[in-house]
Amino acid sequence: MEYRNLGRSGLKVSALSYGAWVTFDTQLQVEAAKDCMVAAYDAGVNFFDNAEVYAAGKAEIIMGEVLKQNGWRRDSYIVSSKVMFGCGQKGPTQKGLSRKHVVEACEQAMQRLQVDYLDLYFCHRPDPETPIEETVWTMHSLIMQGKILYWGTSEWSAEEITQAHQVARQYNLIPPLMEQPHYNLFHRKRFEKEYARLYREYGLGTTIWSPLASGFLTGKYLDGVPEDSRLALSGYEWLREALLGKGREARIAAVKALAKVADGLGLSLAELSLGWCLKNPNVSTVIMGATKVSQIQQNLKALDAVEKLDDTVMGQIAEIVKDIEV
């Protein structure tokens, strides 16, 4: 396993990590989740990603039970949660980035995950109804209390992240360290262009999600939607529409062309797609969302694929996806 610094911090995070979005509770219960987490951990994965909103808290409960059963040393892994959308309740104080919800959601996440602190705590989306000063102060306070070690954002604009840093600088507070953005061969613009100056100016770390475009970049959707795939799940119609709606034919053509490149290198399409993400020096870790141990084992091979992606191959890939942005 390769380990990278999370942004400008000294925290070493595995280049490939494992996340609970969509899979935990919706597709995996405790035993199957345990199999996947153990396979990842045994291969050197040290970061496990979660959020309050995933399966309305059940994803964190499942992960917490696995962590308890495995009895891993707490100093050997990194666990995260995210705050913004709430945990299924609909009250006005049960969501958002107010001090009240951020603090209470942190406590609740620790209880579900059965840990004494969160390594990483993300603001899952920006909250236009809460002053950014309030959120930055709250995150700083949680770090000072030892309840979280690092805080960051997810799907914030470069301008919003910059504002958070400016507030932190003004009041001598701890700024956000990392962002969890959507990044893959079909979704590149924000990560590569909008955030470019943030890597230089703030040493922004990144924990990227959906590196395989929810499986589209494995080729599994070329002939329809398999019944056991995440695009077939109820509640994820928006995701299915994004990938299988307008522009679908162009994406399918791109996947077929990418598959030929992968074949020429002796790689699977998944290895090529993950390796392409890992090739970017601004990627701290790539979050896998596998539902089977065999998928995790396959994805881990992407670490060896990176060296095959030389300038010529990267140029071929860039030409194939240049007009695609989901």
C-alpha cells in the first residue's frame, strides 16, 4: 500500500480507502461489511469513510459494529463522518451547519461508530443559512476538545473554502484541511481547474468519491442496469439519470475506447480508471465503494497500474474523455 500525506498535514492516509456510501445497510449488513473492511485493512487500507446521512445513520452503526468486532488498535485506522443533511429526522435543528447541529451530530456519530473521537469530520455541503464564521469556530472548538482531529469540506466551491480559510486566519482558528470532491474520468472540471489554486495556496488534501462513476467506468452498464447494481436501487434515480440519461451514448463510446486502452496495458477498466485518479498528485486518497471482497481485491491492483500510465497513455485517455463532463 502507498501512503500519502493528507494535504499539508502530517497524517498518512492510504492511497486507496473504503467508504460506506450506498453500500452499507442498503447492500451490505454487518457480516458482509466486515468481510470487505477486513480485506481492505489487511491490504493496508487505513481510512474508512462515512457520514451521518448514509442510510440515515445505519451505515455508521454497521461500521461501528465491525470496528468493535475486529478490535483493531485505534491508532491503526482513520475514520470519518460528515455533517449537514442530518440522520433522517426533519426538525430544523437536526440538520445544517449550526453550532448546535455540528456538535450534536459529532457526538451522535461517535456513538454510532463506537469511537472516542473522529479522525476526519467533513461539512458535507455548504449551508447558506449558517454564517461560515459559526461553522469554522465550531470545528475549531471540537478539535480543541479532542473530539475531532481534522476538519474539512465536501463539495464546497473554491470560493467557500477560501472564505473558511480567511475566517480561520482572521481569528487564529484551525482552517479546513481537506475536501471530499466528486472526481473521475467523467467528472474533472472542479477538481482540476476550480480547485487548482487551493492546492498551491492552502495545501488542500482530497478524499475523492465515485472514482468509478458508480460502476459506469467498470463497463457494467454497457448492456443495461444489472439488478444488483447501485443504479438499480430505489432512491438513486438521480444517479441513474445522471449516468444513463442525456449523453449516455457518448459515455458508452468512451468506456469502450477506454477498455481498449486498458486491454493494451493488460489492465481491467476499473484498474485503469482508479489508476488514472491515483496518478493525480493532488489526490490524497481514492475512496472505493466495493460491495464484494473480490471487487476490493481487483481495485487494489490499481496501485500497480499507475506506473503503466505514462505520458502517452495519459494523452490517449485525455483525448477519449475530453468532451465528456457529467
